[in-house]
Amino acid sequence: MLLATAAAGQCRFQPWRRSRTRTHGKTLDRIVAVVNRQPILDSQVREAAWYRLFSTPNEHRFVLHNLDCRATLHHLIMERLIAQAMPNSAHRLLPAPQWQAWVRQMGGMKHLQAQARKYHLTAGRLRRLIGRQYAMIRFMDGRFNPQIHISAVSERNYYQQIYLPMCRRKHEPAAVLPRVRPLIRVILRQQALGRKEQAWILYLRHHARVRILGHYGDGRTARPRGRARIHG
């Protein structure tokens, strides 16, 4: 895919080292990181950064900043580690029922396409990006949910140490434990799931071979010092 040079105000790729040789050719894409021998391209970072802007509530920016791309690159590294641990049969495209429901929630296909264009995305790319996240969530839930057991002691501690003080601060009447137990169990399960997922991702990161070949400058419109090219 042919990429145009980033316009002023958009995040710009900056390799760590300037190439020693001057070659000629069209810039097709840039490798910004390698995760266990699998590359992450600059175009993938930009696409994911646009998607994060698109999906962020109350965010109406239509220009990428360097900070967006830096945060997205590190997020993609974690996603790549998770994807490498998933079975090859895992779905990457959001299933039709979930996709159709999401399109309706977004106001219909025409409205979705109009909004996506503002962020340099298409409906097809959105379905693929959402599908990737959907598959990862299902994989993580299936891997760690069976390991989580919420005890009655944990429920009672949360009720006494978190729920009751919160009600007092808000000057609201407190419900009895049996009534709020289902909600407390959901909260405790989500917290435990988050801890297990975070520990596992840190383990993957510690044992992975990750090379970051470039970075996105500190300034909003930092100039690139050079370009890593793929020629053809």
C-alpha cells in the first residue's frame, strides 16, 4: 500500500538511526517494531491510532498527534503478543450478528461510513479491527475465567470495606448484602480477571523478543530524521 508523507500536524515516524546508504524508490511502508520476528508497520500503527480516536467517547479530533502513535505502538505490541498465543482458528472478523447490532447502534451503515471517513477508516476496516478485539476478549475470558473463584469472605469484605463506606459518603441508603451480592461478584470477578490478564501479558512481554526500530517524536509536528524504506 502506497503511503503518502504525513501532513503537518500528523504523527511522524522517526527511525532510531539514519540509513547510511541513499537509495531511490517509493516508500511503501515502514517497519516500526518486530515482535518475535513479526513486524508491526507504520500503516498499522496509524490505522489503529485512528480507530482509537474513532472509538474514544467525546473525542472529536481528526488529526493524529505523535502521542497517539506512541501509545498505539505499545498497545499493538501487547496485542501482537496476545495474538501469537491464540489458536490460528480464532476469528478475526467480527461475526455478522454482533456486527449488524453494532452498526444499528451507530445509527446505520450510511452514518457509520460517513463517520469512519473522518478518521480515514472504512466499514470493512472497522469490522476487522473490532473483530480482532472481540476475538482477544473471548480468548482471554475463556483462558482465565475458569480460574477465578469468588469466596463469601471476599464478598463480605467488599461489602463492608467498599460498598458501605461509599453509601455513607454519598448519603445514600445501603442495601443488604444478599441484594447487592450479584453486583459485587461481577466487580470482584472483573478485578481478578484484570489482574490475571495483566500478569500474563507481563510474562509474555518478559519472554518475548521485541525490537522497536523507530519512534514517534516528542513534538506535535516533529520532523522525521530519515525514513526506513521498502523498495520495489
